[in-house]
Amino acid sequence: MAKEKPDLKEREHASETENMRKRLDMFDQRLDNLDSMVSAVIERVMNQPIVLDITCPHCDKNIEFSLIGNRKPRA
């Protein structure tokens, strides 16, 4: 009977380790998906100009920011 307790603890530890591995794999997959989405958005932004029109809360003047992307050639 004394042998069963360490064996049970080993199984619990192995189960916890496997659970942690699965959770890390899921987290890694989510980060990959997020990276893909951000890259797609950046590619679309780099193809066209973006204009941000912001009103200053202190002087009520309009401030315009123009962003123009330059696409790098792909290899």
C-alpha cells in the first residue's frame, strides 16, 4: 500500500504536466493567430495612405496626421 501513494502522485504530476503542455500549445497557437491578423492589417495599411484628423481638446484646432506606407519588395 505504501507503494500506491507515490505512484498516484507520479500520475497526478504527469497529468498536470500534460495539462500544462496542452495549455502552452493552445497559447502558442493563439499568439500565432494574433500575429497573422496583425500582419494582415499592417500589409493592408502599407498599401494605402491613412489620415488621422484629431481635434485638440485645449484649443479646438484640427490636427491632421498623414501616414504613408512604403511597401518593401518581397523575396
